Amino acid sequence: MNNSSGHTPAFWDNDKGGSNSLLEYVQSMSPETVAQLSRPVSSEVMQAMEHNIIGLLGGLPAQHFDISVTTSREHLGRLLASAMMSGYFLKSAEQRLAFEEAIVSSGATEESE
């Protein structure tokens, strides 16, 4: 997402009548639902998300460096959106892999009969 004009894209603009429907939607969810949606299904997805976020923030080892990250609200929002999109992508890829593995194993079961 390259925005060379320096203007904030409309979907990042938070001044639309002072309401943020996504924030309101998330706040309306029960804590159990938020916890369930936030939990990765597999350790592979968790590792991929960790790798992605380290790539976005930088991967200096904490034991050798005193690391702090400073950003603006807009850039933090973009980071969150990027992490969310990566999460959705990885979740979809994980579901597709499981689906393909199920098809292959059902095909192998049918062939052996």
C-alpha cells in the first residue's frame, strides 16, 4: 500500500462523524468471543505471525539491545491492519491445507478399498 501523495486513505480516516464501526463492533463482543478469535489454531500459524511481526518491527535480539518502538497512531493502526490481514491470510491458508490434506487422504482411502 504505497501512498505517495501523503494523504491518509479514506479507510484510515477516523473522522467520519466521530464513529468507528469496527471498534464499536469489537467492543460489543463478549470477552470469550474476543479470546476465541484471537487464539491461533496451530503453532505453525503462531510462528508465522511472530516472524511477520518481527519482520515489520525489526529483529534485533533483546538480550543485546534496549529496544523501544515509537510510532504515531496512524502508523500503529496500519501495523495492526497489516497484522490482521496476515492473520486472515494465514488462517485461510491453514484451512485450505487442511482441506487439501483431507481430500488426499480420502482419495487414498478410496483407492485402498
